[in-house]
Amino acid sequence: MTRVFSGIKPTGNLTLGNYLGAMRRWADVDQHQADALFCIVDLHALTVDHDPARVRRLSRQAATLLLAAGLDPELCTVFVQSHVDEHARLSYLLECVATDGEMRRMIQYKEKSARERERGGSVRLSLLTYPVLMAADILAYGTDEVPVGDDQTQHVELSRDLAVRFNQRYGLTFAVPRATRPKIAARIMNLQDPASKMGKSDDSGPGIVYLLDEPDVMRKKIMRAVTDSASDIVYDREKRPGVANLLEILAACEGGDPEELSGAYGSYGALKKDTAEAVVELLRPVRERHKELCADPGYVDGVLRAGAERATGMARPRVDAAYRAIGLLPAV
């Protein structure tokens, strides 16, 4: 059976973009068709200045929302990255295979380090090396497929390169993973800035629909979405990004085609109203299930504990093999 791995970083409240771009597919497709692992990658949240209590809170919230979105621990493995030592163990070995040039060419490192320097802050070494940890997340499990958005493809390519290089130097150890992408809504954009992704780490709340927003708040944000000065409804991602974003959201909620939907509307108001209602109804069961799970924290703890045990059992033999292959003396 194909093995799938994907993770979500607890650096902000999860958004409509996270749900339509990843979480819904994980629940509806991946956990049923593959041996799937889904991880809250909390170690990645430490690469920038952070509040420890907030990281813990967001990690639990992310785990609870993954379960509320439909991930079934009987069908897949849900766990927290820092609960499985093999991620950090393998990361150092892969740092010994990666190059400085590869790390500095990573787009997210360039963007995030530039922002830190603009603010007058220092850039943490972990911001440079975390793509190797991401590769370790993937390679530790013999992953075949990594479902990602467009902005994460470069990280999967690095994982492939490191797997091939390690195998060539030290013997066949790792499977070489491939990235897979959803056809629609791979990248939902900010409602107030349709040139930017609807990111959970973004502080510009008016352009972001959070999964735990109240329905009226969701409606208000979508009704205030940026469109453009033209009067007709046309699906054109390049020239009409605001309208295209709304059409993609509506299409993803209803299972339609954004270009076909564009012909059904004569005004922005009608498009926004239908999109808002579609989003509210799509997320209603997620919000209700989240409330139920929050009332039973012991259940979530049990899922994460069992998930970490299962993940450790999958990863340890492969990481131990990598230690032997690269020349380290086995522990007695």
C-alpha cells in the first residue's frame, strides 16, 4: 500500500486555506486509499521567535481540528512530531548529506530571513536547516507520496535529492518520495490581498477565514473580500485574482468548476453571498465536532499517544539502518 505523510505547523490558527488545500483531502481521500501519517510538526514552529505556551496551545488545537475534520485514528496515524525522537535523530544525518548552498537556495529561507533582517532581528540557524528536518519527517517513514500545496513543492524536491544522495553514498536506505497536489484550491488566497496565500501565521485577520471563526464572522470577511473595478464575473487567476479566489473557494466547497461557476453570476454581491454560505455550511460540522472533542481532552491525548507509538515503530528500524549505513557504531 502507498504510504503518505503530511504535516501541519502550529504557528497560527488553522484556516479555510488549510482545510480546502489539505485537511479535507487527507480525511476524504488519503486515509482511505493509503497508509497515511499526519503530523503536527511542532519542532518547525521553533525556527522563529515564539511563545512556548502558544506553541503548546496551537499544537493541541491543530490535533483536535484534524480529528474534527474527519481523520480517523483507526484508519491513519495522527501524532506530534516532537513525540517521536526519530525525526531529530535522522535530521542530523541528513544535515551531513545536505549542502550549505541547497539550504540557502530554499525560497522560504530567503523570504523569512529577509523579513527578520528588515525587523532588525537575528536569523536562527534552525531557519536555515529546517528543510532538512522536513526531509527527515518524510524519509523516516518510507514515504511514497507527500500531498502539498504549490509553496511546499521545493521541500519535497529536497527530500528526493537527499534520499537519492544518501542511497548512492551509503547503500539503499530510503524510498524516494513524490509530491502530489489537489486539482482545485491547492492555494487559497487572502481575501484582502489575493496575491498572497491565506496563511495561518498572517496577522491580517480580515482577509483570513479561520476554521473556528463564528459563522457571522466568516460571512462578514467573505462579503468584504477584495474583487476589482470591472463589473462582469470572469475566472482569470492572473488578471482578476480576487474574483478567481472567490470562485475557487465556492467551487472547492461545492465540488464544481470555477470557470463554469463564473457564468452563473451577474454581480459580486451574489457571488460573495453564495460563497459565504457555502463556507459556513462546509465548516459547520468541523466546528461542532471540535467543540465535542474539546470537552473530552483525554480522548485527544490517547490518540496522540497511540499515534506516536505507532509512528515510532514505523520509523525506528529505518533510522537505525541509516545510522549503520553512514558508519555509526550500533549501541550495545
